[in-house]
Amino acid sequence: YLALNVALEFIIIQVAFEHFKIGTVTGETGTGKSTFINAYRGLRHGDEGAAETGVTETTTEPTPYEHPTIPNVVLWDLPGVGSIKFTAKTYVKKMQFEKYDFFLIISDRFKENDFMLAKAIQKRKNKFYFIRSKVDSAVQHEGDEGTILSKIRKDCQENLKELGNPPVHLGCSYCLWWDCSCTGAWSVFCM
């Protein structure tokens, strides 16, 4: 059953990338963008061709990664917004958002920069998914998994409501694990 959910979730995102071809992963520094790219490509930190990950800012320029099984699909790993090097004020222009067809916004807690990114993407009439990362940490500290995940999802949806309720996914720190708000399916892909 879990494997079916994993396959479903990846099919949803793969269909989006097959249609759009050039996607990007964006969000604040340290939210798990490079880790997501590695997991999605079936790689672990340190594997040949893996995106660099670390405890400090490691992605310092937009870096393309080809998908291993979907021809002509390129996923760009962007530096994090809101750091000293990449301020919110100049981020969208510096990262040349007009180059990309599709966006994944990854965040470890919904913040002002996430909303700014979502609005900038929507203004360009591009599609995006919002992935709330590191929910396992919240569950570990807060207790009841169902209640916590529901609260996190509701918070993200509430914050994105004025942008047309884009799909919200809840992701784990250690694996590609999330709850899809559009299908209700739980997905796990361990890294």
C-alpha cells in the first residue's frame, strides 16, 4: 500500500515535469531543497552527481540536475532566499524566474519569503507546489501525529488561500515522505 502511494505521488510530480520540462526548487536556505532533489533523483548525499547538502549554505548558484528517467526534464536547485547573499528584495530577479516553467517551494515553516515566492510565481502565471518540509521534527516534539500534521497542512493552506489553494505536501526530513492535499495519499521514499 505504501509503495502504491509513493508511486502515485511521484507520478503526479513527474506528469507536471513532463509537461513543463524546466522546473526549479526554491525556498529559504536550509529547508531541504538539495536533499529533495537528491531523493527525487534516487541519490543520497555524497553519491556521484548528487546535489551538495550541508549544515551551512551550500547552494550558491542555480544548478541544473537532469532527471534520470524523464528525458529532457531539468530540475534546477536554486540558492536559498533570505540569506545575506540572496536577499528577498533581489532574489526573484537574480534567480531569473522567467527561465522556469514550474516551481516547488520548499519550506520548514510557512514564512513571509514563502508567500513572496508564491506571489512572484503566480504573477508570472506559473504553476507551483508547496512542500512543507521537516514535519517529522514537529511530530517528534509535539506529539499526536494526526493532529500535528493536520494543523501544519491547514496553516499552509490558510496562508496560500489567496493564491488559489495550490497543492500542499507535507515532507519528512529524512525521506521523501509527504501527505498530498490534493489526493489525500501518504507517500514515503526513504533516502
